[in-house]
Amino acid sequence: MKGYKKIRKKAFEILNTKLSKKLYYHERRHTCDVLSVINQFIKREKIDSYNAKLLRIGALFHDVGFTISNIEHEKLSSEIAEKYMLEYGFSDKDIKVVKGLIMATRIPQTPKNYLEKIICDADLDYLGRDDYYPISNQLFKELQSFSVVNDVNEWNKIQINFLEAHQYHTVFSQKYRQPKKEDRIDELKQLV
């Protein structure tokens, strides 16, 4: 797939230079984490190189819309991805797939196909991992910086509601992430 290395470089350039300093969660580290989980899915599920690259582009661009606004960022992210994919010679079909991947990550997640299920589970993989609390604390700090959340108790209630409403979409995540996510719900309920 021609243009993949160039678009990857462009995505990291945007993430490295244009994100607000108030983004403690939606920043380069989160994108790298999602990309890492995507790569694990690609290897585990033996996804062909064509679809693997589209998944990676979706992961790289899924939050670049935060460079413009934290409202409707998925729509903005898909527009930015389209702009650079056109610039680097990607087909309309490729662009449509990537835009679908990005839009699928919008909460509540609504994946329409297997690749979209993968990116959705990769985006929220941490909900069922051992590093949940440090990552969750970064999101809390970010939401505080935008005056969305006031205190830890309010945050814990929001997290409980979010975790209970969330569902994983792939067999792997349902088997290996869901149980720890349920543990987090129980732990958080003891705090409120």
C-alpha cells in the first residue's frame, strides 16, 4: 500500500506538535497504545497486510480531531484522515474504510464489521487491563482540565456507569478483558 509510511509520519507529526497540553489522556501515548493493541490483534487474528494497514491508519488518526476540538472529535479525525489519505494517493474505498474505523470509536461504540470491532476494543482495551487506574487517572485529569468533572467521587460514579454500559466486541476482549473490567466495577462501587 503506497503512502502508508508517509501517512504514518504525518499522523505522528500532528500528534507531536498540535495537541493541547491539557490532553493528558487523548495524546500520543494513547494513540501508541491503541496502535500496539491493533498490532497484537493483527498478529493474533492473522489479518492480511492490506487490512492491517487500514487498521493502523485508523488507529493513528482516530483522535487527531482533538487538535481542533474535543467535541465531535471523531468526525474531525475522519476529515483529517481523509485529507491526508487523498494527498498520499489512497483510494476512495480505503478512505471509506478508515473513516468507518474512526467513527466506530465514537461513544457509544457502534462497530458495523470485524475491523471496526477490533479498533473499538483496541481503543478501550485498558478498561480490562492491570494499568486501568493510571490510565483512568490521566483521563480524570484531562476532564478536570476542561471542567467536565469536579471531584474524584463524581469521577468514580461516571466510571461505574461507563464501565457497566461498555461492551467488548471481539472474542479475545470478551474473554481476556471483560473479567478485569468487571473487577474494576466492583472496586469502584466500594469507593462511592
